Amino acid sequence: MPHARLGGHPVTLIWDICSSHTSAEVREWAEGQERWLRIVQLPPHAPELNPVELLWKIVKDLLANRVFRSIRELAEAAEAALRKIKKAPHLLRGFLAGTGLALLE
């Protein structure tokens, strides 16, 4: 089961309108997952409702105004930025709260 790492708990997946999220293959897969997966589709052109946009802003700020000598160096810096955010649960909750959407428990 794809959600086994989450202890089998139900999952709510928030998707933007990216074409890879709405492909026939993904829709077909999702149709068999309703027991544990709830998909919330964001409206088009609404980045303010997407908590990932707030995450990317923090990551971009941590990477801005730097020169990387290689793709590997850039990847390491991006991974370090994501680790830093992961260690700050208040930021993760803030990304969700920053959308203004009601959080379900």
C-alpha cells in the first residue's frame, strides 16, 4: 500500500492544475484509492491557495544570490534548505495556515 509509511491513515492530497496531475493515467490510478486517498484540486491560477508555493519561496530565499559551481552543489544546497525546513514544524504548519484554508484534523 502506498500509504503504509503513514501508518495506514487517510491522506488528503492537494493538487494544483498541473497537467501531470490531471492525466488519464493519474485519474485512473486515483479512482482505485478512494478508501484512503482524498484529492482536493485547487482552482487554476490560485498559487495563494497552494501551500507548496510558500515552501518554494523559503527554499528560493535560502538559495538566492549564490553562485553554484555545479548541479551537484546546487542540489546539495537545495537538500540542505529542505532539511532545515523539515526541522521546523511551525513552518510546515504555517505553509498550510498561510493559505487561509481551514485545516481539518
